[in-house]
Amino acid sequence: MHLVLASASPRRAELLRAAGYTFDVVVANVDESIRAGEAASTYVRRLAAEKSTAAVKAMAVLKNCAFKPAETVVLGADTTVVVDGRILGKPRDEDEGREMLRRLSGKTHQVLTGVSLRQGADEVGRVDSTDVTFAPLTSEDIEWYTGSGEGRDKAGGYAIQGLASRFIPAIAGSYANVVGLPVATVAELLRSILASSR
């Protein structure tokens, strides 16, 4: 089995490597706009599937491509943050990053990751959810963290594995999911799709 990660995220790659997987990366660019009325779980599941599809298409046009569709499993994933029913993607700028932190302050929110595994014509997927509790943040906390730049390219405007860990007293669910990839779910889905291809 040849695993391909359809993501440029270094965090997802680190999580997979830490779990003992070897893989190649094929970056999949898709429109990440939220559709009108789309639920957060539907949104991340759709984007994960679109990313795995886009990577399969990209591999098909690569010259001297060594990827054999029957032996290759493509992994797509997308993560978002939901607080008070509102989806928080990556902040556009520091002002939006501050606003996101104000919304998260003192509350429990959900981190959702959609996962899609694709092998040939077969596709399996799931959405994982983790509850994350933020301590109340002062305006100084928010200015310090926003100024660090750490949350600039992260859903919800923060990174649990970095400086923001000081603000998070509790989580319920998969830590890896909050970082960006629920690895145990990936392992389960891999077993499922490989079993169905036998």
C-alpha cells in the first residue's frame, strides 16, 4: 500500500510520521468557501473528499508518475472550529484573529476534522469532533498571542500544540484531531478501505 497525503500542512505530516506512516505528499488545492446553509460537519467532510479527489486527479497528470491507483490510498482532511454555532476558519488578518480569540475566551468549542480516504473508485470517510475549553482571556493575552503570529494559518486562529496551550485547561476527545488529523480514525479507515479492496 502506498499512502499519499493530499495536504501541504506540516502538522498533518508530523502526526502521520509520529504514528509510523510513510507517505508522499501531493498538494490538493480546492475552493474552501462555505456553502450557504452548510453545516460544519458537512463542510469539513465535503472538503476532505474534494481534496482526496483533487490529489487523485493531480497524480493522474504527473509525468513519470509512479503512483499505481490500485495500490495507492489518498488521504484528504479538513479542520474547522465551531463556537456558538459559528464556523471559524483561518483568520484573514490580525483583527479577525483577535475577534476569534474573544469568541473562544472562557468557552468550550468544537474542533471538527473531516477525513477522506480514496483508493481507486472506493472512498471512505468520517468527521471527528473534539471539545476544547478555553480559559478566560484578558486583552493582554489576546494581544500577546495575536502578535506572536502563531494562529495566522490555523482554523480558529490558534494552535493547541504551541503557545495557545497555556490557554486550554481541558479537552474531551482526540488531541491529534485538534492539531489537524485524528490519526486513530485514519488508521481505522485505512483498515476498512484496504479490506474492501482485497
